[in-house]
Amino acid sequence: MSFEVFAWLLVPLVPALIALYFLKLKRREVMVSSTFLWKKSLEDLHVNSPFQRLRRSLLLLLQLLVLIGLILAASRPVTSWTEGGEEAGRSTVLLIDNSASMNVRETDGTRLQIARRKAHDVIAGMKEKDLGCVIVFSNRATLLQPLTRDRARLRAAIGSIQPTSRPTDFLTALETAQSVAEAARGAEVVVLSDGSFEELSKVAPELERVQLTFIAIGADRPNVGIVELDVNRDFSRAQRAEIFVAVQNSGPDPVSATVNLLDGDQLLDVAVLELAPGRSSPHIFDGSTYSGRVLRVEVEPGGALADDDEGWVRVDPPRPVDILLVGSDWFLERLISVRPLYKARRITLETYRAMAEDGRLDDDPADVIIFDGAAPDAPPERSALYIGCHPRIPELLGEVEGAASDGNPDDPPRRLERVEMPAIFDWDQVHPVNRGFINFADLLVTESFVFPEGPRYHSFIESTGGSIAGTLVLTPPEKPSVSLVLLGFGIEESNWPWLPSFPMFFSNVITWLGSVGGGTAEERYRTGSPLVATLPPDVTAELIFRDPDGNEIPAQRNRAGEVSHTETDRRGVYELLAGEQVLERFPVSLLDHGESRITPGKEIRVGSGQIAEATDVPETRELWKWFASLALIFVLLEWWLYNRRMTI
């Protein structure tokens, strides 16, 4: 029962107390032998009646004050203020972060619990004519409560926000908030988050005009977590499965971490990693004998964020990778031909476009498509490698719409720059495409595209001109995510074919994208990504997805024979069931560098502007303790006065 309901239940006690003072004591009749006593009794009966006129009574006043104090304490009143006053009638959009990093436990609760309390403070500081709105975001944004003056609805929406293990997509959240703020004619957007997300250096102009207030949540805490977990087949031995794990230390001190490989609760293997401050370290477990199993990897000691202390992988039997080469280079074609598990076909870009137009591409069995030198504008709905070219999509260009070209469909967009002789100075050593301790120090490139930073782009080769290679994850609506690997330079524009890193890198890329042994982007599921399975037509039993908590959600098969599940809020193993039979198991882990880097930001960057942590946030103080204390004082005073009268 809420405090407000309890307060209303106490209200009827006030008239009941007053009614007691209207009533007179009714004396019982007594037979006596003295006429004097009869006379006295008659006088008492003469004045006795059900009610009497209410007289001034200090005891009644104190008892009323006790009841009123208890009622006010039960209603939990608060007082709020800001440093500067604002005109009434303003609109506030609350943008509350419930991504994985908000599960970090602080001294007074989790970051999400603190954010909810601060959101209640903002609501308490609203004036009578103010409007409020509640949006919750992780890697998706959800409007929980449209603009309203009803504070009860706003408080209920805030209270309904649940924790998730999802990553963060602040751009999508900001776009949702901007649409609401624009409808409210310049509403203020209040962001309640720890700021553990990438800066938005390039955004649409309308997003830069949003009036933002940033309320930073959380304190600086160290964390050790799993940021990469994948299965790869050895370059020379297809039957050897390698379980690749990378552990990140985001704290200021060196850490010695133990990484355990488990099948259920059975310990299979152990490794000890020495982690430098702010760095990641990789390790490879031999998973050759665990084919067909879902294995768990855990790190000890875990950090302040429990969501990245564990990860899960599925070790599938080896199978061939079907590769579609579009305009391939001789070096790459020769490299692919010597791998027994690679099955490659070569077509021209014109043939590819024709297949896409007449629908033949949808039926093509290719696991990976490689575009060498030229590519169509739109990316395929499957994993792809781009060499010396790229798709023309907003996620890559950092624009709402693609930039114009000179008319030639093969020309690069004007907004994507090219640099000459970029000097490579850093690379991501823990990403699966660079596994095997690949070194790019001796790689020379004559000219390359430079890829801009973005929320879905992850750079793995940095040069003096910028990022010349990286991965891009696309999340089409109601479809599985698509992973792209982008190389800004062509093979012939470098000395790469004569370096040891060349065959290792392309083997890693094709394995990661095409999943020779379960390492595909589609099968290495992250929290927040959809689960998709294609079932044969002979499966007729009722289909159910079961999440790691044991909750069962009915599933429907579409016309293509696919079933999907999008509510992957929690990490763990999800199962697809047909009746009582488990058809498929989906290992879902966080695996996000940004979420594991839990140090809260003191400012957020949107475009060219930087929004610092707010200092004039409405503050509230609960007054129920004062009213409860006054009620206790009145009780003691009433007791003292009553006993004093009885003893005089």
C-alpha cells in the first residue's frame, strides 16, 4: 500500500475524534436508599443528553494536531527549488538511460535507481502549467509518457523503467527527444545518464538546436569485463576451434584477472591475464573438443558492472563458407582458393546489380559478399567486406542523407575524404579481425578513404589521416543486424600481399563475417540484437522463445519460415522450443567496449556543442520526518497535560 493511500485512510479519524468530544458520558442507573442521592442523580439525568456543545479543549487541539501531523507525514510532502526562477508553462522531456552501464551499483543504489530519483525531483520542481514527458533509452528509445501536466502519470512512467543489459544508442534517443521537443515548441530535454556513450561529433542541424540539460549519474569506479568473445577456426587446421576472449580493464590500476571456461558449472580451462590500466588483453582457448555445446566464459574478480563478467559462445561444427566475389583482386582470389572450407564465386558489379534488381540476390546462398574496388549504394542484407570502396549510407557518411556525387554511380561521395600515404600508428589488437597478434607497423598504403567516427562504426586501424579500416554494424528495422568490414584502400595500393599479416587478416575477416565455425555476426548475439532462426516446414509444434530467466514468449513464423525474438534485454542463453524440444540455443552477451568503460562523463558532445553537467537541477527534500516529529511532540504534550489534570 502506498503512502498516499495510507494518508487518505487516516483522514476519517479527524471527524471521528471531534465526534468523541460532542458525546457525553451516559451514566448507568443505580438503586439507592437516600433521597439526597436520588436528588443528585436526577440532577445528573437532567443535564445528560447524547450531545453537548463543543467546549474549548486543549487536549482536543493537541490530538487534532497529532492526527494532522501523521496524515501529512504519510502523504510524504516535498519542497523543491532551483537557483533561478523560470516562467510557468515550460515543457520538459526527460530522457532516462537504462542501458547496461546504468546497472553499476553506487553507494546509494544503482545508477538507474539514482536517475529515477533525480527524475522525480525534476517532476516535483514543475509548476502547475508545466508539461512533462518521459522517454527511456538504451540501444532503442521508447516513449513511456507523452507530454502531460499529470504528475501522477509522469511518476508512474518513471517508476515503470526497468534495468536492461543493452548497449547505448544516444543518437536514436536524441532523435526521438527532438521530435517531441519540436512538437512542444522548444521543450527542454533533460538527459539523465552516466554519459557512457560515444560523442556525436556529426549530427543533423536540427539536433544541434535541441536545448539540452545533462544530469550526470554515478561516480568514477574501476571495472574489469569481457568485451570480445568469438569462435574461430584455425587458419591451417579447419577442425581446430579457437575460443577468442578479450578482457578490458577500465580502472586506473593494473589488475590480474582469472578467465574461466565452463560448460555449465564444470570448469574446462583457466587463464590468468595481466591487465594494464585502460587496456585490453586477449586469450585463446582450445575449443576443438566442445563442438555442439554452448560454453560460458567468466572473469574473476568481476568489476563494478556485473553484466560484462560473463559471456556465452556456441561452438558449432565446421562448415564451408560460401563467398560471392564482386570484382575481386587476383591476390584475394588466390588466397581464398587455397582454403578448403572456402567456396567462392566471382561476378561483376553489373551482374550483382542485376541480381539485386530482379530478386535473385535474395536466393543466393552466399554467407559473405566481398566488394573489391567498387560497390553499390545500398549494402546487402548479409555480412560484407568492402575493399577500397564503401556503401553510401547515412550511418557511414554521418549525414541524414547521402552526399551527392558527380553522376557516376561508382564515384565516392564528396564528403568521404581520401588521404595520401597515411602513416599507421595504432590498431585494435583485441578485435576478432586482428586476432593472432597481427602487426600493421610495416603496412604501407599509398592512398585510402578516411572513415568518420560514429555510434555504429568501430575503427581497428588508425593512421595520421584518421581511421582507414573498421567495422560498421547496421540494424535494419525488424531484421537481423548486418556487420560490415571496411578497408579504405585497395590491395594493389599497398604492400600488403607480401606481408605475413595479409593471409591472417583476411582469414579472420571471412571467418568472423561468414562463421566457418559459429563466429558469424548473426550467431554471436549481443544484448539488444534480434534472434532469428529459419525453420524447416515440417516443424508444426507451437514455437516458444524462452529467455534466461525462464520466461516463455510465443513465436510466430513468417512467410519465409523465419521466427524472431527482439526482446533480448538480459544476457544469457535464450532457447527456441517447438513443444518440449529445444530447436536452437542463442548465446547472448553484452560485449560492448563503451558499456564496460563505466567512468561517467561530465559532459556530452552533440555536434559542435558540448553540454556540461547541470548545476542548477531542482532539488527536493522530503518533509515527512518533520511532520512525524511534530506529531510525536504533540502526543507527549497531550499525555503530560492529561496526567497533570488527573493528579491535581
